[in-house]
Amino acid sequence: MRVMKWSMIALAVSAGTSQFAIASSQDESKGFFEDQSLKSKTRLEYMNRDYKNGAGNISKPGGGYKSGYRQDTGISELLTYESGFTQGTVGVGVDAMAMGAARLDGGAGRAGNGLFAVNSDGQPEKTQSKTGAAIKFRISDTTLKYGRQFVASPVFATDDSRLLPEVAEGTLITSKEIKGLELNAGRFTALSKQTGMGKDSIGGVADLDGQGGKGLPSADIFGATYAFTDNFTGTLAASKVDQYFKKQYINLNYTLPIAESQSLNFDFNGYKTEGDKRGDLVDMIGDGRKGVDNKLWSLAAAYSLGAHKFTLAHQRSSGDNGYYYGVDGNGTVFVANSIQISDFVGRDERSWQARYDLNMATYGVPGLSFMARYVTGDNISTNGLGEGKEKEFNFETKYVMQEGPAKDLSFRLRSAVYRVNNAYSGYQSDNNDVRIIVEYPLSIL
């Protein structure tokens, strides 16, 4: 595997050297200010979780909880500036971000949905903000970026599922010198969680080696995506998170055109995780098992017919424990059955999904869409409590304004009903989840 990876890098470098005379992204650069952009994204989010069967926030005397009801509302603003690259053989540019959020509703008795950090008094913070910047260099079609940035690798992905996104700090190289092939490699040394304003606040499993450390020690990543044809792509990726684990990932995605308005898509995703020796000494998942060695894969088949899409998916997890992620970004779970509440990645878990999507543009309402899905998982090992089972039903609708001053303003309703059996109730809790998200992206420059 290592030989293959370095061979691909060497191939890309040699190909890039031979293609400098051909027009590239850097050759077409108009300049630092000429290619700049400034964008804003305003997000209003309401999130309500009603836990059942013993879960909750406010403790009762003698044990248990008075209430399992959590409700938060907040508004956030994200500004992202991207300069162009200076002209010449080596282009230089700067990216910057500034973001902040304000709490509109939700107190200590109802906190816990992950929209806001909690202060020393147990109250959600009223406001939170953070900034960041990165410098970037480009030669031909290869870009190096150093600083704070968003990352979307299957083995290291920053999450944006709440008011503010996670932000990583480090170096990322992306190369597109060969047509159809994209290579990336990076090293990250800090990760700020969605509610954490410090640059390395991701948390995870603290102090694995007894040295008082926590957060992200360092993460080295590599990835390659190649488009074999217009309808068939493949991705390989790998990472090493010091003190935690090594991961390898594969994706194969193929679309079979059937007719003008019909197609069949197959999407395979697979992970292999090997725990670090120090990480193997602790119970990282919380179910009494040591170690994080795991294999996880999913296969989804989606049939599209005009406005309709029907999807079936199967997913399996095996190994010493369930699939572990988070210290490498809370978006690092690129599998079919990772949905609104559960990822269906328990130890030895098998899960099935049935999903239906409807695009109302075909029926004269462009911008309006609906989605419903049901996932059920079983065969979960529960450390002597019996076979664990879980199930989740999601319904979602979204409308995006198509024209006018409010073009691209979107309204989104997400709801989920999640249930577990008695054997799995010590690991997860029954939950009714409702979210309303209003988002307005705006291009300023």
C-alpha cells in the first residue's frame, strides 16, 4: 500500500513537471484582488430533542432525571474571504474566516444539543466567536495551504451540523496535475470543535499516555480520487492520528445510465481502523471493551426515475469495538447509514436502510424537495447484555428560493424518531429530534 501511494505521488509530480508548458490554473490567474471573493452565510437553527426512558438533563433526588427535554435556538454568521493568487510561476494568496453565534433561547435545564458551549455555571454561553486565516501557494495545478481551514477528507473531515463549523489547523496540499486525478496530503495539529472557541478544543479521549494531553496530537492524511470514466470514480485515503489510530478508506461510485430520466447508482464505502497501542489501553467507546480495531463498510444502490429516487443500503461493522471517530473530526464517517441521530456503527452491528427522495421541480415547484428514510440495526454486541438493536426514521423537507432578492434563502425541516431495545438502552437513549434550519448564503464580492 505504501509503495503504491508514493508511486502515485511520484507520477503526479513527474506529470506536473512535464505539463508546465500547458495552460494551468496558475497560468490563468488574474491576480490577488482580481480573483478574490467574500461570502457570508447566515444560519438560524432551532433544535429540540425529547429523550425517553431515563435520559435527561435535570437530576432527581435518588437518581434518574426530571426531564429529558432539550431545546436550543441560535443564529450564526460565517464570513469567508478567499483572495486570488498573484501572477507568476508561484502564486501566493490568503484565505480568512470570521464566525460568531448568539443564543436566542435555551437555558441550563434544556441545554445539551451541541449548539452552544456551557460555562462554569452550567449555562449555555450567550455568544461565541472565532476567527482564522491561512496562507496559500500555487504552482501549476498544485496548491499548498497552511493555517486554519475546513477539511472534507473521508479520513479527516470538519463537521458543520450545528451553528458553527469545526476548524482544523495545519497544512494541506492538493494536486490536480493529471486529468481526472486529485491527490491530497496533509498534516493537522489542532481541531476546534463546533462549540469550542479554542484552536484545539476537539476533546476526544484525554490523556492516553498519562502526560496530561488531550485534543488532537497530530493527524497525517493522504487521499487520491480518480475518475476512471464520467460515471465511475474511486477514492483511496489513509490517516494516522498519533496516540489514537490509523485508518484506511476506500470508495467506489458507479452510475449506470438507463434512459434519459433513469439511472442506477452504486456507492461502496469502507473503513479499516487499527488502534494505537496507547489507545488500546483504554475503553475508548465506553462499553467496557479495550481497543478500537474495527472494519466498517456500506453499500448503497439508488434508482432514479425522473423526480423520484429510491435507495436501499446495507452496512456492517466488525472488530474489537464500534467505529470510532471525533478526534479526527465529527464529519469523518462517510458511510450510507450515518444519518440524523445514529451512525449505526456499533460493535458487530448490521443495518439496513430504505430511503425515498422527491424533487418537486418536475411538478412545477423548483427548489422544493422531500426525503424519508428508515434504518434498522441489529446484532450489536453489548458486553453481556444481549443483542442490541436500534432503529431510526427520518423525514425532511427543504425549500430554496429560486429568484429575487432572497435567492438561495433556504428553509429546512428535519425530524427523527430514534428507538433502541433494552439491551442497547445503556449505550443509547430513545429520542425524538426536530430541527428547523433557515440559511441564507450571500456572495458579497
